[in-house]
Amino acid sequence: MPCLMKITEEIDARGLRCPLPVLRAQKRLRDLAPGTCLRLLADDPMAQIDLPHFCHESGHELLSSQQDGATHVFLIRKPA
């Protein structure tokens, strides 16, 4: 499902280790409007497990998860 709004939020969590990327995403998503998309960049290997699990448990939609070199790029949509 495409984002209803432009991706205006990005978190650069590179260099942060578990659980900080998830905690940063959780904090930012809490304040975003419904339908907003958040892009998160992380290089912690655990983020590949933790962020999809966080989205599933919290009701956020993981739109994509891609590897770009050492960086994993997640696109998360806050539910409407």
C-alpha cells in the first residue's frame, strides 16, 4: 500500500545498537499523523529482526525493507 503522505520523516539510526533504532522509531511514530511514512536507516544487524517485529506488534505497516550496502533501509507507515 503506498503512503498517503509524502515521506517527510527520516531517522538515521546508523551507529546505534539494539534496541535504540526501534526506540527511536517508536518515539517518532507516536507523534506523526496517521498515514505518514517514516524512513529509518540502520546498520545494526538486529534491526532486520527487531523492526519488522516492532511493526507487527504495534500495528504499523512495514512497507519495505531493503539492504543498501551496510545500511538497511526500512519504510514504515503509521496506520490511518
